[in-house]
Amino acid sequence: MEQQKEIRLGLLGMGTVGTGVVSLLHRNGELMQKRAGCTITVEKILVRDTSHPREIAYPADKFTSNPEDIIDHPEIDLVVELMGGIEPARQYMERALKAGKGVITANKDVIATHGEELLKLARENRCNIWFEGSVGGGIPLLRPLKNCLAANRVEKFLGIVNGTTNYILTRMEWEGISFEDALRDAQDLGFAESDPTNDVDGWDAAYKVVILGGLSFGTFVSMENIYMQGIRGISFRDLQYARELGYTIKLVAVGDTVEGRVSLRVHPVLLPLGHPLAAVYHEYNALFLEGDAVGEVMFYGKGAGAFPTASAVVGDVIEAACGKVHQIDSSTMDIQLSPRPVLPMGEMVSSFYLRLQAYDRPGVFAALASTFGEHQVSLDMIIQKRSDEGTAEIVLITHRVKEDNFWAALDKISGLPDISKVFSVFRVIQGGSQR
Amino acid sequence: MEQQKEIRLGLLGMGTVGTGVVSLLHRNGELMQKRAGCTITVEKILVRDTSHPREIAYPADKFTSNPEDIIDHPEIDLVVELMGGIEPARQYMERALKAGKGVITANKDVIATHGEELLKLARENRCNIWFEGSVGGGIPLLRPLKNCLAANRVEKFLGIVNGTTNYILTRMEWEGISFEDALRDAQDLGFAESDPTNDVDGWDAAYKVVILGGLSFGTFVSMENIYMQGIRGISFRDLQYARELGYTIKLVAVGDTVEGRVSLRVHPVLLPLGHPLAAVYHEYNALFLEGDAVGEVMFYGKGAGAFPTASAVVGDVIEAACGKVHQIDSSTMDIQLSPRPVLPMGEMVSSFYLRLQAYDRPGVFAALASTFGEHQVSLDMIIQKRSDEGTAEIVLITHRVKEDNFWAALDKISGLPDISKVFSVFRVIQGGSQR
């Protein structure tokens, strides 16, 4: 048995997750000490205002408003970054790594945009950076991908990684309420921010898809190469049609490799009701992936919240502390990254759901069908219902088609004199496991 | 960068999983080399008959029928045990650990019955034993439990860990066929063995529940303390009633802690249709657990088969090889075990489903209800349907009740003159996430 060692943490930030981390370190401290083989103590916490009253009963000298007190502290082994946002979080992490300290973070923005350089920096300084909490909150995702599935070539993943939008879609689907009402409720309950852009337009999921792509495909794709479509365009009517056709609608983060090229994207999809992800409701998250040896696996749980995220962060802290105790001076299992070409969205092959309104007169369908035909788009399912005032609502699902072809066809169709309105366009996922 | 090192494996056994492991090592060799930071080569394979023709094109001198050629081989770093069964697998692992070699296995029988002593032996010899493949095939379960969720106190888990029984129950439920017919199909498809006892009576799941208990609760409970009920008593009629009441029936492995005492058991349960495990069909496995920080998480995938299991085994090999390269001479995150008291099954509190046949005459219900009442059993749901020939079929679900009380009540009820037959008794799980 080694002498019981003490590992000292410096925390950057003391918001919701920070408070969760400190509470968890206290609550399960004895258990963690056994598991890590060392005691883990909080040495210093960076806060904006040291005089602000705190839930945590720490002596005043634990708090500092000077980041140097943590980054340059000779006895701090690990820096836990919980500030959020890119700067100054990124530069603090950089300086901590340069000082040879291990860094633990749940900051998806920084990892998605600067993960590659930080990993490189960690390697150069024989330390490491952990970020399990950056995707899927407390659900073990990144370490299983990196370690347990290391024998697999992962070619495909599909995830519900944004709890806010999943909560909104669940409320819409189950209660028939509008996007606006569901969003307002989510804001009242603290699930959505007052400016919901980051969630509902897909930004949050896009950061996460970059990180998942990094671990699955060994390449960090830059944010401008991530295709994004949010959930603002989804109406209860779409959810009803989807259900009628055997689907639900979810906002997903998708990763594919097609002939060596990588495609990462965030958009709503119609998902067959038998797909394991279709049963993921409310604020729950899940990642579904396919490895060439393991087949289909899914990880499911709460993707956000103080304690679920703290669970991931403190799990990383325990692993990092263990490494320090056993003097493992660099990452034993580095994430291997190399650049890979990106598949342009126009070259992707997708199946589409389309809802539009046409004037109820002869020849409409013929015009639609022939325009699709000219662009090599073939149709899989069609529903037509009579609407008021001489119009008809038409819902189509296409077979799989090159995206460029579909959009060219749709452009033409929107201009047809018989088509009065295109309401919504979403991609469709066929298959999934089990059935 | 370290000099590229070579890690040499000795394989004990070359059956289905062994062949999968060797194929996978070849197929994804380059990828693994990058991830492990070393080359991984197969040095020797123990087989019963070295003259037997093999799928794998290895030179004849790779094969041996003498276990000493592997266990005592000075250049073999890691021993991969894939023989199955308890002896001689256990003693080979013991000898390999004593020789300071790392051991990787998917052998649930050995780990469930001798895991504690092998882990101790590994620690004493500054090496380690990995067994991710022993539960849930390729689904990352044990390492996430041990590492990613290390900050959590896990108080409860519920798993579908036997693919054969889940396949049989799926066929019965979806197609209305009998247990016997579903079993025969499973045998024809190679999902069930000619003697199905190990699967259908719960033994396989019991070994796995012991291992899950070891990682979740830090204690290995001995097999004689595992309560077991198999699936032979389930009929399509039970599945129909369950569905009518909003449930499905699954064989589950359950772990609970109640006031510091541990309960591990394997039995069928009625599971609410909204529970994430209810959507796990066919040969798929899943583990659902609750941590005090992370909340509810679920892991899902294929629990058996050559490649899914090889995925777990080779994942372990990569981690072990990495450790060798970086000269991590003992387990960095030991499983901490300590004895804990076991909760006797009679003291458990459960809700029950009961299907029985009564003579269709006045006073039957009164007799039933008063017998239950005398034993503090209260009823939650009742269905009564008229049967042929003057009998009625009654289906009941009780509220939660101490098991001893329920069984005493049932004993008395079986003896009532109005009750002609007790068909089936299963436990019921209420709740689950999401709704």
C-alpha cells in the first residue's frame, strides 16, 4: 500500500456545476478516497466576488478572485474549470497545462473549438485534459467510446444531446401545445435560457457533435463545417403526421463516415417509433452508436443539471487523482487525432419529410411528381388531406436521395403555381435496431 | 514518444469468442496500435487439439495443448482466458497472476464465484484482472460503473442481462407462441443451448448479478445468496394480462441496498411500458441504474455473440497493453471490496402479480380479500374474467408488501376450497423514469 497521498484541486468558477462538484466531493468523500486511493481536497476556488455569500461553508481564504492563485499555486495538482464560455476559460486551461497541472472541464465550447490544441499541449507537458462532462452530462459517453470500445471502428452515431429541445418536443408531442408555449414553460422551469438560441437553433448540440466526432472518428471538425437546423420550424401538426406514419421527431446530433469522409450535423429527424432513441423523452439524453465489433449500443441518462454534470466532473477528478498518485505522467490512452476530409452536406444522401399546401385542382400531383422525377427524387409515402378554402395539405416522405438533388427539386416545387406554401422539411431516419 | 513496444498475448481457448478476438485483433490492428501505443501480437494459443483445422491462418507452432507454454512463457505479457467453465480456467488465471501476467477474461462463472480472491491475488502480484466481457457482452458496463460513475453511490440497478430469455419472451409476446415453441426456435437459431437450464432458470443472469453487485455495492455476494426464479412459468396469457394492465414481462437481474444490506436477485418482473428497459427486445441486453449524483442511466446493446464479446475483451486487452507500455505496475483503480450483510428475500418488500383460477360462486372474492387482509397484503389492481365450466380467472396486483407476508397469504389462499388453481406469481416494478 502506498502512503495515503493528498491531491489538491483548484476550482475555476463556482456556479451551479461548481457548487454541485463541491457538494459531491463532500457527500461521497470517503467513498472516493477509497476508490482513488488518495484524499482529494479543494485548495482554492476562483470566484468573481470573494465577498459574495456561498452555500458552501468554506473559510474565506479558500476563495480568490485572482486566477494566478490557482494556476501558479505550487501545491495544486489539478485544475477544474467550470466557468463556461470560451475566454478566459481557454487561456486558464492553457496556462494550467503549461504548468504541468491536469485539467478537468465540462466546457463543450472550449473543447469543440480548441480541444485539439489543448490535447496537444497536454501531451507536450506530460499531463492531461479530461472532459467527460462536456457531452451528455453525467452519462458515461466519452470514456467508454475511447476505452471500452477502443477495439471498434465507429462509423456512425446518433444522439439526443440537448435536453432543452427534447423537453420542448416532448411537451409539444404529448400535450399538443405550440413550440412557443413549450419554450415558455421550459424557460419558467429553468430548462431553457431567456435567449434560447443556443439550444433551439442547434448550437449546443453542434459543439457536442464536434466532440463526439473527435472521439468516434479521430478528427475535430471545425464548427463552420457543422450543418445545423434547429427546432423552431416544427409544429404539432408535423408531430401528428409523423406519428401517423410511425415516427416521432427528435433533434439529433449525427455523425457518419462515407468513403473516408466525415459528416457531422445537427437537425431534426423523423425517427421510427421502434428506434431505441424514440423512447427518450423530456430532458433525457442518449447516444446511439454502431461499432464494427460491438454492433449497436446506446447510453442513456440525464444530460444536464448540477449533480449529473458534477458526477462526470468528479469521475474525471478521481481518475486524474489516481493517475497522479500512481505517477502516470502522461495520458496512458491518448485520443489519436488526424485530419480527415469533410463530406459536404449537398453530397449526403438523405430521406426527407415534406409538408406543403397546394391548391386543390387537377394536375397538382402530376406537377409535383414530375418535378421530383426530373431530379431523381422518388417518393416512399404520401398523405393528402383536404384543407379549407380550396387547398389541400400534402405530406410526402422521399426515398433516399442526394441532398443537392432534393433541394433543387424543392426549389422548383416552391415556385410551381399550384403550390401555395411549403410548411416544413425534415430528414427521416429509417431502421434502427430490434425490428 | 516511447519506442514502439510489442505486447504479447497468450490465448487460453479458441472457440467462438476466441476466434472473434483473433479476427478483431487482425481487422482493426492498425487502429488499436495507434490507440494502445504499442503493437499487440498473439504469441500462443491453447487448444485441445493442435491438429484441428482452424479458420485463422496461423503457423502450427502458435498452437499448443500445454497450458504451461502460455502461463510460464517468459515473453507473454497478458493471458486472455476464453475457455469458459470454472476449472481449469480458474487455476490457469491464478497461475498467470502469480507469474505477474495481466489476465483478461469474459468468464462470468469464474468471476462471480472466485472474483474476489483473483482480484486480491492480482493486487498481491502487482498485476490486474479485467473482465468487461463477463456481463453484457460488448456493452460498456463494468468500466463505466467503476470509473465514470466513481463519484456516485449506486444504490440500485436493474438489468436485462440474458439475451436468450429476452429473445424467448419477445417471441412469446409479439407472436403469441408458447414458451416451448419460442425455446425451440431459440435453440434452432443457436440463441439457446440444447440444455437451456443455464439461461431459462436464471443461472447465467445470477452469475452476472453477482458481478454487477461487486462493482455497484463493493461486495461479492455468494451464489447461494442469490434468489432465482426463471421464465418457465410465464405463459402468453400472463403477457396479455400484463399488457392490458400497462406492463411487459422481462427477466431481470436486480440489485438493491436496503439500510446497508444488499439484495441481489434474478426473477421475472412486470415492468411498466414506459420504463426504458421495457423497450429492450430480442437478444438485446441493457442495464439501468441509479447513482446518487448522476440519477438514472442506462446502457444498451448486444449482450452476447462472438464479435460483441470480442469487442469487450479486446477493449480490455488494449487498456492492459497500455498499462504495460506505461509501466503501470498495479491496478490504478482497484475495485474496493468489503463484506456487507445480505438482506434475506423474505424481508424484501415487493409488489406482486398473481393469476389464479377460482370456482365461480359467491364469496370467493371475500375469502381472497380477507386472507390477504389478514397478512397485511393490500390490492392495487384486479381483473376478473369468466372462464369455462364454472370457473373464473382472477388477476391481481398487490401493493408493496413484505415478501414473507405475501407468501404466507398465498399459501393460505392456495388451500381455500374456492381456489382451483394458482397459475403464476411474478413481482411487479412500479415507476421508472420519464413519466
